[in-house]
Amino acid sequence: MSRSNAFVAASSFLLPSPNRRTLAFVFVGAFLCVLSYLLGIYTNYRPSLPPQLAPVARNPEDCHPLLLPSPSSSDGPLRFLSRHAAANLIPLASVDQPSPPVPFCAANFTHYCPCQDPDRERRFITVDLVHRERHCPGPDDRPPRCRVPRPPGYRAPLPWPASRDRAWFANVPSTKLSEAKKDQNWVRVEGNWLVFPGGGTSFIKGVKWYVAEMAKQVPLRSGEIRTVLDIGCGVASFGGHLLDYDILTMSVAPRDIHEAQVQFALERGLPAMLGVLSIHRLPYPSRSFDMAHCARCLVPWSGHDGLYLLEIDRVLRPGGYWVLSGPPINWKNMYKGWARKHKDLEAEQKAIEDLAKQLCWKKVSEKGGIAVWRKPTNHLHCIKKSKILNSPPFCSGTDPDSAWNIMDMNAGFGGFAAALSKYPVWVMNVIPVDGKNNTLGIVYERGLIGTYMDWCEAFSTYPRTYDLLHANGIFGMYMDKCEIIDILLEMDRILRPEGAVIIRDHVDVIVKAKQAADRLRWQSKIVHSENGPFHPEKLLIVDNSIAVDRNLASRR
């Protein structure tokens, strides 16, 4: 027998012999499978309407998402709603109704500063200016949710640099400072204008002359000094003039009897904040400023065992300068004009000189009523002398950068401000106290300015301060701590009426922010970030150049 015949015989022996019943089951199963397949094709091919639902009118958006134009190629706002036709058939009663618009506050809220409210400060003691400190209202003490109205006759501020010299009186309708400092030329009211001649209590011949005299003692032109802290800034004429030297100045003054001085500074377009040297640290990190300045700022520098000078030492960079003019400097020639006893002024200056030595500051010069000290670049040589000088001990176990809570609203490393440095703008870089990283020191290291902030509270500034607000990740950070509408209301308070806002966050957060922004009647739309349409991060762009107000309802 051949091998092939043997293999066939063996295979026939091993395979079972199918009977008719088995074959019938196989054929019936195959037939049912083919029939089901054909029936499925036929059913899916026939278009049909859902049973018991009447056809609806054709809507251009009622189509398959794949057939829609790409969102990235459209100029219209992004929509994150259902595109199914059945959504149009849901009864309106089952859909959440939009929240009502937020109303405007009463007329007396025009210049409202929640954390520096003159009415609230009466509750606090006046010792050491505690009442001038920042006191924010608590959850049970807050006014109703409302938008701060603009003053009657408000007009868009002048562009820089014209705004440094004049501003609209209607925007800050206050005459108290112009009357109190009339002979010192801080500010004058001329018709519809507030005019800033560049005067000051220590600027006898004007701020330009004052800075020129200072430049003979401090290297203002070399680029060594980039940032300055001006304590008791008045209307910030000093900081405004330093801009000609490419120096950024953080001007600080309290809301006191010199009504609206910081508000005047902000209206001029100058960096300024409400603040005071009192019982808390200033809201800036250690080693921030290249120079600190005080022109008759009425701070008791020799009091409290030199506590205020210690704070200046904290915020000054190694090698930084402290500049002091006014009492007691030049007391021999000025004590009669100050109506002070020369012995008292002499003792006060000696106390300041002794405190400066204890801090290892070196006195650079004293000329023309201006005294200058310099902080050492390191303290190694001071350690040996500290016992002899009775110096304050070096801090240990404490965070030198910690400060009280008080625009790039989440500045990171200051990249947004650095990108705008070629434009005639300044940026207040804000680091949230709730953030994981404290990067404000890096911001100052780059020659920029900024502060700390808890965005569940109000910022230490007047209404209508900023032309542009940039908020990167703020709402996602604070969603579990306070409500979006409250943060937006604070943004609305400090934003100029025709200002703009850029909010960057996760798409879910952005949608909620858009709903809240609509309640404020902001002109806003959602757009993709530079990461493209498939990235979860989106932008909410607000353009309020179209005025929506109870007084103004047309485009300027």
C-alpha cells in the first residue's frame, strides 16, 4: 500500500462519521447567522424617527460632530453644550435657569476698599497705627454681593506718559489733599483736571531736582538699582520720576487723613498699594528691593528697639541702599522750620545712627538733607562685632519671606511680566499664599515687583486700578476655598471699566467662570489655548471696551 493511501485510511479511521442530525444543526445555525447579518444591514440603512416623537425643525448645529467645521478654524466662541437633536425636546422646566445679574452697589461704594475701609478701622486701636493695618471683613461681616459703581462723569484715563502729569478730576473727585498740601504742590485742581506738578514735602524744588541730588549719592543711572520701595509715598511723584531711570518703584502709603493719595498714584498709572509699617511685616519677600526710600514719611524709625529698621533690613538686598530725608536729617538747619527742639532731633538722629551700626549698615553720605546707608553684601564680618554692638540676633527657625496676606494674579516666575517688559506697562506680580511654591523672590531677582495675596480676600488697592488682569490657574486653586463669583467681583472692583481679563484654566473651571462672568455682564468668550483644541486647558477672554453699565450702555 502506498503512503498516501495509508494516510487516507488512517484519517478515515480517526474522524467521526457525521450523521444527518448533526449536519442539520450546522446548516440551520449558518442560515440564522446570515439572516441576522442581512437584517442588521437593512435596519441600519433605513432612516427612521424615534417613535412617538414629532420631527423638529432643522437646526444648522444638529449634525454629526465630524461634519462640523473645526473649532480651531472658526472665529466664533467655543460651545460646550450637547449637539444632539433630542436636547431640543427636553422641557425647559427641567433645565437650570441662569443666575440673575449681579446688581450695582450703592453710590457710597464708589471708592470702596474692603480691607482698608475707614468705617471698619474705627473698631481697632490707634496705637502703633494698628487701625491703619489691613483688616478684611469676615464671612459674617461682608457687604452684599454687588458691583462697585464708577463715579459720575468717569472717563477713561489718559495714556502714559501724559497720565503722570494729569488725570480727570471726576475719576478721583477729592480736594482734601490739594487743600492740605497746597503750598507743597503735591496736586492741584484745575478745572476738570488733577495736575501733579511734582512737588512734595521734601521736594522743595520739585521731584526732578530731588532725584538729581540723590543721584549724586546713589548709583541711580548704573542699572545697579532696579527696584525701589517708597514708604509713605504721597502721590508717588518720586516713583513716577524714577521710571525715567528704568527703575520700578513700589509706592506704599496708608489710607489716612491725606485722602486718596494712593488712589491718585494709581490713577496716574504708577505702581502703588495701600499699606503701612505697623505691627505686621510688609507683604514682600526678604531681599526684594535694591533701595528703600522715606521722604518725611513720619515713621518712628528709632522706636520699638529698631523694629521698623529691621523690617527695612529684611526687604533690602545685600548691598542695597536705604535713603532717608526729612526729620531728623539736616536737623541743624531745619529744626526751626519743623517746629522741633534741636536736642530732640539730635537725639533721634543719634538713635538712628546707632541702630544702623547694629545692623552693620555703612553710612555712605549725608548731603543736602538726604542721608544714605548701605546694607552689607554679607554679614560674616558682622558676626564678630555683633556682641560689641549689641546687634539684634540673626533669625533662625522662621521663614524670612512670610508676610501677611494682602496684575498677574498667579505670576509664577514672572514670565508674563517679562514678556511685556518691552511695552510701556508695569505688572504687579502676585503670588497666592495658597500656592505650593513661593516664587516671589525670583520675581524680584529678575528686577520685577510683586506681592503676596489671598484671593479669597480683597486686594489692597482702590477700585478701577488695573487695565488688564491675567489669571492663570487661580480659580482651580481656590474653588474649594471660596466661590468663583466672589473672586470675579474683586476682579471687577479693581479692573478699569474698559479693561480686559485673561483667565486660563481647565475647561470645566473655565465654563463655570464664564457663567459667573455673564452675571457681571462682562463681554467674554471661551477660546483654545496655544496647546490646541484637544488640550483641556482653555482661555476665557474678557473685553470690556464695550461699556455695559446702568449709566453707560453704548460704545465709547
